[in-house]
Amino acid sequence: MTFLEYPDRELMMLSLADRIAGELADFLRREGRASLCVPGGTTPGPIFDTLSGVDLDWGNVAVFLNDERWVAEDNPRSNTRLLRERLLRGKAHLARLIPLYAPAETPEDMLEALADGLRPHLPISVLLLGMGADMHTASLFPGADRLEEALSAQAPLLLPMRAEAAGEPRITLTAPVLAGAMNIHILITGPEKRAAIERAAGLSAQDAPVAAVLKNATVHWAE
């Protein structure tokens, strides 16, 4: 784990957006395509705002979420909705969104179809993750119903996940897919999350799911 501390959040967001853009540009030059996997929530919003105006070959970039709540896109809690509002606009409107939701009663109903859409874009070129104070990342929550399966080296690409802290049912990329990304960035703010990620480094992934991706990750932190 590499830990980068920034003097303030604004500088962190700008610096990380610039780094992500540079990594995507490198993949586009070398391979002609790239994939960007990002979290939902409001914290990465400023990064999305900056990236949306960057001059990249967005038409060859696949964008998808780390995880998604099993709610329709018109629901205020939809992460896909946030992506469209903050990232997939401006120059980045040309990027290809790979969905993690489809209209169905449960995530189990669409698991295979969604995994088939995701598979051609792996391994992930650039992965941006968040982390909760409980040391969850994506929808890998401590105590979640299928966490052990999601942490296994034999895990499928996607799994449905239910946990008390999660609210709605979720669908999430599993630990091997996340840990297999070519570039891994974890974005956190505040003293509570700094203490949590330092604690996670000495715990098992079962107790601190973010530990599953820490080995090759760069952690970006500001107060």
C-alpha cells in the first residue's frame, strides 16, 4: 500500500483526476482501449467533474461501477444516475457505460447477463474505490451474506450482496476482479477513515474487506 497525504481535499481531487486521466491515456495509446471502474456516492463527484472535461479518446473507454444498489436509474439512490450526472457528460459523454443494473426483481435474475457485459473489459485498467468507516469497499461489507464467496480466489465476476449496513440489495464486483485491476486508487477523507484504513492493513479481508485490495493500492487521503 502506498499512502499519499494531501494538504486539502480540493488539491487531492484535482491531482487524482489528473493521475487517472494520465493512466487512461497510457492504456489508450498502448492498447487502443481502456476501462475505468468507479464508486458511487458523492465523495468522488469533484473527480468526475474534472474528468468529464478531459480530452481523451472517450469513445474507447468503458466505464462501470464498483457496485450498484438494486434500484432503477430514476431512483435518487442509484449510483448509475450519479455517474450520468457527474461523469458521463461533456467530453466524457462518448464513454461506454457498462451497466450493473437491469430491470428485474432481484440481482440474481440478471447476474449472468450483467457479467457477460462486463467480461470483455477486464482486467480493469484504472480502478477508483472508496471505503466506509466499517472498512467496506464496493459492496463487500463486513458480515454480508456472501462476503466469504466474494473474497474467494474462485469468485465469479459479480455477486449479489445483502447486508444490514447496505440498505437495498446490491450487486458488486468481487475481490479478485477488484484486486486484479492494473491501477488501484482508494479515495478517503477525514481522520476516522484514515484510522480505519491503517487498521485494515493488519486485519483479514473477512474482518476488513478493503484489505483484499490494499497490497497494490495507492491510498489518497486529505483531512
